[in-house]
Amino acid sequence: MTTEIELHGARTGNCLRAAVTFEEAGLPYTPVWLDLRHGAHGASDYLSLNPAGKVPTVVDRRGAGEPFVLTQSNAIMLWVADQRPGLLLSVDDPAQRATTLERYFYFITDVIERSRAAFQVRKSGDHAGSAYLDQVALEAAVFSEIFLKDSEFMAGDRFSIADIAGWTILSFFEPHIDWSGRPRLRHWLDTVAARPAVRRGMHAYDGVVSNSNGDRR
Ligand SMILES: N[C@@H](CCC(=O)N[C@@H](CS)C(=O)NCC(=O)O)C(=O)O
């Protein structure tokens, strides 16, 4: 079934984080898979949506006139959260909202961005620099257990966008973490992994139709 909102992307961390947010928000969307290996993100029809040639991109055709187009995974997450006020980001409690954003941006900037930088530095051939950045990102990821000191989730007793940002990167780091002595973080990782919406989001691009040539994966 197609919907009026498309999420163009692939099986990358940025896209899956956005897909999990759609699923958790219960906002109907159609994942449109781009074959990055064959350069679908450089095709002119896609560049007209996202001139940087990056994924993900949202195309929202619900309104009259031209579709609304949004790029940047973290802006997409906030936009999706705004579609369901109060569900994934508080709207009526400023302190709660600020704490959620504090932790959301902690994962985005101190963990995910450093991990991305490590990947880019590795591609340049600087393996020592890459290993250092990976280590810094991993340490920051593990440090987040402190957010679970008095609560079930990263920003309090309700699941939020901070959990989505944190879980997608911590689940990626999972094999590299020494889990002994980290029961709260372990419990949170498993609890979030078991959420049906998280599972669906992580599989958003399994077997979906490409927008570039109609091929199936
Ligand atoms: N800051 C952007 C980064 C987008 C980005 O770099 N996406 C990667 C995949 S995670 C991409 O499109 N890579 C393909 C390429 O650079 O060729 C976001 O968060 O959406």
C-alpha cells in the first residue's frame, strides 16, 4: 500500500533512525528504497528532491500544491515527532522537552556524528585516527547509562526520540561493548529491541521497490 508520505532511503543508520521514528509515531509512510551501490541517489529525479544526493529524504504529498520535501535525518525525526504532538517529544512540559532534546542531541552529536567521522577518516586511510574516533564514540555511547539511573528510558519514564537516537547507534555498537556491570544499559537495549515499531522500522527497506528503476532488492 502506498501512502501520501514517502521516506526515500536505504539500509543506513540515518535512514533506519528516521524509519523507526515513523513507526513509533504511527505515521503512515512508504519507504522508497534507493540502490546506493548503483548510484540511485545521484539520479536527476532524486537530486531534484535532495540536491546533496544524500539519504534520507521525506516527500509529503498530503497538502495542496507542491509536495513538502525535507532532508536531514535528525530534522526528519523532529518533524515526525511534531506530527504526533506529545508522543515522542513533550509539548506541554518545557523541562521534559528540554531534557529529551538534551539526550537526543547527545546521541546525535557526541556518539553518531563521531562514529560517522570515524568512518570517513577510515576511508581516507587514517586508521589510527579512525580507531581513536571510534573509541571516543563508543565511550560516549556507554556513558549514556547515566541517563537510565532513575528512569526506564533515556529521558524519563516515557519512550522518546532520545531512545530512538540512542538505540540505533548502541545496537550497532553492541558487539564491541563490555556488558558486564552495565545491567541498566543492557536491559534498556533489550527492552527497546523488543518494541514492534522498532523492529518494523529496522526492516523498512527489506524488499521494497526502488524508485530508480523498479527493481526489487
Ligand atoms: N546529515 C545527513 C547525512 C546524510 C548522509 O550522509 N547519508 C548517507 C547515508 S547514511 C548517504 O547518503 N550516503 C551516500 C553517499 O554519500 O554517497 C542526514 O542526517 O541525513
